[in-house]
Amino acid sequence: MTELGTAKPVVLIVIDGLTPSMLEATDGPALRFLLEHGEYRRAVSTFPSLTPVCLASIATGAHPDVHGIPHLVWWNRDEQRLVEYGSSFAALRASGLVQGVRDTVVNLNERHLSHDAETVFEALEGAGLTTAAINITTYRGRHRHLSPIPGFPPVHGPKRFFFYSVYESDRTGAPIAWLNRSLGSIDSYAAAIGRWLVTRDGFDLLVHYLPDYDYASHVLGPDAAHEALRRADDSVSALLDAAGGPDQFLDRYAVVVCSDHGQSPVKESARLDVSGGLVTASNRAAMIYGDDARRLAEALDGEPAVDVALFLEDGEVVARRHGDDDGAVLDIYPEGRARAGAALRNRNAGEVILSAAPGYEFADLAGRHHQGGGSHGSLAAGDSEVPMLTVGIGPPPSSITGIKGLLLGHFLGARREAA
Ligand SMILES: [Zn+2]
């Protein structure tokens, strides 16, 4: 797709919820081949380490203080209502199913994602390149797309845009995305679209997002979803095959493989209630919206499910743990100080943000949790560390917020040299 003298096209593969140890130990042929031909490290996610927040960080190269997406569920001060991106299907229904789907699919990109943040799709297409996205929930771009499904308004995405059969820029013959999620129908849909795009060499950047692994890992617990990882590997294999084989694929494309966040085991769940505050809880993070941040944080001083309660006082981050202010605790988490500050300085965040204690999860709006399985969202390393693999595009970045810069450097740096 690129013109002479410019950079190789790139495929960015995001496997939702994949922990570093699972990728490092994989014997899946496609991922193993990429590991053996690339550079690998463990990198850090953002906070809260939850998919909508993390995918916004991957797409914009920034933390929530810039991109504005605070949590899976949050209080929209402008509209005086809850926004629920789908903590669970029951939570989505409790918050109003139609509104929830519209918030997740449409409003996240059209309204909640800050216009001060530029997505990688907007940046590259602004420079004349073609970008493609499959299923990633942060997709904002410069092209208007209509949906064939009644009730879904036009949205702005990359030129080649495929979103769970709801928006499709091109006819590909892919199966319907939703038919059987537990059997991996969403990743099968992504594989079919990916194959179609690679066969046509139809992009400079393809962002190929695979959500099914996270779904399985929530049920089975971290480091147990081997079957789901095999299916993710099959999706990657489909891309390699479409290029004529693994070597031909790497002749044509540079590659980045990562996840958006990790997962850790859940043994107990807790329902949080704070008088005078509105709690929005999901997975292993929660927000409290209310007037007196210190009082709201102190109200949870004895709560075993809370590892640390974070708030701003005179512009400084305060971390409360075991009933004391303890700023030093932030240094035990990967990039803890920077990530806590960026989460709190998001205009959509609660006055207090809670990071769950090891083994705990906060029940969502409908009381759902993943007890006995896996979850994520906290500052802890298990939730926050991600695998980061690059092939043919330079060293892997240390944070998911470094991916956009890596891609811009690759495409626009090479163009500058050619000029
Ligand atoms: Zn998840």
C-alpha cells in the first residue's frame, strides 16, 4: 500500500488480557514464529487496567489524563448519568441496554474520547496513509461509516473499518461476529477480515484486535486459557497464510504483538458502598464520585477489598493504605506514581480511585464478579504487565502508550528520510 521510499506496512495485533507468561510459554506456531523473529519485553499498561481505558491509551499514545476514558463504568458529569461500557451483560442491562450499547460502540469514540487526543488512525491518515481496524473499541478516524443495522448512527473510523458486523467499510464475506462467542466467533470474524485485507495488501497500518482471550481468562483464571490462546494463534496464522507463509508475511509487514492489560486470580468479591459518595465499581478498580475526597477515601480505611485509595489534595496524589497516607506504596507498582496521577487527572474520573487488594474483585452494577476466575483493573503488576513484541520496527516500547509513537516514527520518520 505504501509508495516507493516509504515504510513497510505494519500489523498491530492486540490480544486482550494476555499475560506475559502465557505468551512467553506459548507453543502456538504463529506466535512462536513471531517471538523467534522479533524483540520482546514485558511492558506496562495504564490505570485503571481495563480494556476501554487501555485501548484508548494504545490508540492515542496517552494516559487517561489526556484521552479522557476513565473506567468501564463511570459518572458522566456533563450529562448527569452513568456510562457503562459492559462490565458484564447483566451490568449493561441494569444500566439500560440500548444506552449501554450506544455508549460502548458510538459515544466512546464520538463523545467521550477527548478531542485533544489524536488517535493513530487520525494521525496516519492525516499524513496520507491508509489505516484499517478490526473490532478495536477505540477506532476514531477521519472517515464516516454508516451501519446497515437500524439504530446505529454514522461513526468516524479509519478508511478500512470493521466492527463486529455493525460497521463494515468493505464487503468481505466474513461470518457474523456475534453468533457464538464462547466458541470464539469474534476472533473467527477477525481472522476472516484480516485474511481479506492481507490478500489485497489493503492498508499501511492494520490494528487487529482479538477480544476472546480475555473472555476465557476471566472464566478460567490467568495462565489457564490455553484453548483461547490457540484460537488467537489461529487468527494470527490466518494472516501469515494470506501472505503466502510466515517468511513472506515478514517480507511484507512489520509486526507488533501486545495485550492491553494482564489478569490476576480472583478469590473473593466485595460490594462497595460509601455514604455520601457514588461508587462505580467493576473488576479490580472503582471510582467514588463525591465532594470531600479525603473523607470518601477514609470511609474505606478498614475495607479488606481495597489495596489503595487514591485522590488529589492540593494537586498532589495521596495514596491511602491500611488507614494511613502512604505515598511510598506507589513505588511498588509498575509506573505506579505516574499511572495513579494520570488516572486522577482525568476530568471524567471520580474524586477517589480504588485499586483492589490481591485476590479481590469489586462487584459491578448487577452484582456480577469473576470469583474463582481472573480479573484486572488494579495497579498491581499482575493486572498491569503486558507482553510487548516487535518484529522489524525497532525495539518494543516499555508502555502501551509508546506504541503510537513507535508507529508514527516508523511511517513518518521513514518518509522524512526518503524526502
Ligand atoms: Zn477483561
